[in-house]
Amino acid sequence: MFKKDIGLLILILVVGTVVAVINPLFLSAINLGNTANLVGLFGIFAIGQAFVIITGGIELSVGSIIALLGVLFVDLIVGHEMAWPLALVIMLGIGAVIGLIHGLLVTRMHMQPFIVTLCGLLIYRGAARFYTQDGTAGFGFGVSFPQLEWLTTGRTFGVPHSFMALIFIACLMWVVLHRSVFGRYLYAVGKNEEAARYSGIRTNRVIIAAYIISAILTAISAIFFAMYTRSISPSSHGNFYELYAIAAAVLGGCSLRGGEGSIVGVVLGTVLLQVLQNLVNLLGIPSSLNFAVMGSVILIGVLADQQFAEYRKRKSEVAGRISTA
């Protein structure tokens, strides 16, 4: 996994160098700051997606959750004049409940993660649109929350707070995934759930915890996005964000078969995606091609993962034949 992370870092440096040569504006303080802000915004929920993918699942309702919790958060602090710390706790609680429901449906009802989260994508998007009556949720003229705005959209020494939040969350999740018993269980479940169960691991609890972590991180992202955009159209807000998360996770070394992935890789995958997006913008390429770039990235990542898996399989078979000989 370390080799994958190093390879991804080298790729980012190469792509970044090419972009800087083509357009020196890439290295401007404004552009780097804006890119770091986007890396922070997208990286937080990408880490949550990685936890689910490592279990062998998938979370397709990310964008819809961001839309629903975004409009709820704005309505609570603007429409109902609720103190924003309380509204924040409520959003995190709703996120945890959503993750718990997804986890229970997957483990207790034995439903496919794809179906559960696809239905969630439709349900949460529809709920957001119904809640606002297909209107736009946002901040009225003169409405301001200085502390909240500074925490979510402010910068310290030029570094966006969203990026700082990503680094903090990444460090915390790195400890959880790579230095805890739960992390070892997570990988074991992703590799072979049945074998993990027979070894005494409570696989259902591990999977449910992964979905809860993912939903809570998505709820945090929803608040950052709500404050960043300051206006939420529930029919389009967060559209296809699940693809960004999946692409970042796959680029970061997460196998869609489960059992593989690293936090550092996911962060680097998010950085690469945003550098590619920046390349598209700086070169004046139509933004409509963004999704083509995203699809190509996911396809290349899955193909590379498949080739690595086949290589490891052949290598282990050869080693097995040599040892028996």
C-alpha cells in the first residue's frame, strides 16, 4: 500500500508540473488556496466512502445526504434561529442514524449495499426537494454567522479551514484504520467476511460502524458545503458527489472488492482529482467534460486494480508451486 501511495504522489507531482508549465497561474496563491479548499471539501466524505468500500460495500447516497442535511442545517439556523452548535450536533446525529439504517439493512436484512444506498440516493434527494418545496435554501440579505463562517470558510495563514479539517480528520481516521483493532477487523471483513466471522469477529458490527463513520463524515461535509455555497438547490446540490468519492477512493488504492485501502491514498486521490479538474479549467476545456474525466479515472483505477490483483494471484501460485516442489 505504501508503494501505491508513493506512486500516486509522484503522479500528482508530474501532473502538477505539467499544468504549471502549461499555465503558470496554477502556482498562484489564489489558485492553490482555492484548490486546497476543494480538496478539503471533497476529501472529508471521500474518506468516509473509503471505510465502506474497504468492507466490500459501496455508498451511493453521499450527494443526496449532503443536499438533505445541507437544507436542514440552513433552515434550522436561519429559519428557526437555532444556535448553530446545536444544529451541528443534530446534523451529525441524523448522519449517524442514516449510517445505522444503511448498516442494518445490509447486515440484518441481507440487502446488497448497492441497492440500499441507491434507494437512499433517491429517498434523500426527494426528501430534500419536498422539504423546500423545490425551492432554494440559503441565507437572506444581511444574515451572517461570523464564528461559523470563519470556522468553515475562513483561512489561517492562507490555508483554508476546510483543508485543515481534512488533515485533522485524515489523521484521526488513519489511527482508527491503521492502528486500531477495529481497523484490522475492517480489512479482515473486506477480505473474507465469512472467514472473519468464523475467526470470532462480529462482522455485522464492523460493517454497521463503517456505514455510520461514512455518514457522519458526509454530514460534516454537508455543513462545509452549505456554508461554502450559501445557497442550496436540492435538485442539484451534491449531484454526482458519490462519483468523486468513489474515484478518490479507487485512485487511493481502495479495491472495490474490499479489504484494501489507505487514508493517505484517499487524500492523495482527492488531490489528483482536483488537480485534474484545475487542469480542465485552466486549459479552457468545457466543464461538461468533467464527468468524462471522472469516468475515465474510475475506469483506469479499476483496470489497474484488476491487473494488480491478477499479478498477485499469479505470483502466489508460482510461489506455491515452488514451495511444493
